[in-house]
Amino acid sequence: MATEFFNFLKNYKLTSRDPNYQQYAGEAYGVQQEIFYYRSKTEDMIKNEKTALFVDFWHIQQFEFSDPEYQDRMTSEYVRYEPYFRKAIQQLVEEICKTMGHQPHKKAIFQLGIYNMDNVAKIRDLKSFQLGKLISIDGTVTRTTEVKPELQLGSFKCKQCNQIIEGIE
């Protein structure tokens, strides 16, 4: 999955019918030229020190993956493959950083945002069978609260005998 997604990010070319084409073609609009869209977006991401790459789902649908089931697996098992997508972004960032003469941020965790999906579900219509799948939801935020930290894994030390108890979840 990572290799396929890396190839998509590296090799996706904008077509003249894409709404973003004119913006990236610049003054040479009208002259057909190859625009490697996600390479350009990744360069912008590096220059602006951002960690999220936003991918248009329409581009994923248009791209010819070597695996014909790729798009279906991506949407039906997104939670399973999401780490591989982030790995592909990391690889592209490292490759582009080399060509730009930048040092890639080894500690940076890159995220993938996907927009422009076909089916948009209402937030009240979400069902448990959709867990782990790639879906787009629509709703209105009416209230927010402060994020409270949650202990995921802890160790405790007894004050009387100094024994350490590890692996508390």
C-alpha cells in the first residue's frame, strides 16, 4: 500500500480539465505542460513547515494504480492502511528535501487529509459498520470542550517499598 500511494503522490499529473491546473500552470496556461501536483504540494508543505498533506479523492479515482482493487481497499479498510499512507508521505518528503537541500524533520509525524469524496454522510447517520472505513461526514459543531489527557500506559512506584509496577493500562 505504501509503495502504491508513494507512486501516486510522486507521479500524479494535473490535467487541463482539473480546477487546480490554471493555478499551477501559471503564465504558460494554454501550453500543455506536466504538473506533478502532489510533488508541488509537498514542496509547499516543506517550505511552510506543515505536516498535513491534503489529497483530492477525485485524483485518487483518476489515477491508474497497478492494483485495480486499490481504491476499494483504501476506502473499506482505511484504518488498517493509514500508517502506510503516512509512511509514503514521509518518503516523499525525504526525497524532496534532498532535492531542495533541506534536512527532513525526522520527528515530524505527517498526516493525510482526503477531501472531495463522493458520499457525504450526516453525522447523525453514522453506524458502527462504518468504523475503520474512509468516509466523509457533514455536521455542525455546536459546542467544544477542552481535551482532557488520558493515561494510556503507566508505571507506578510504591512510596513504602520503592517497587515499580509497570504496564498499567
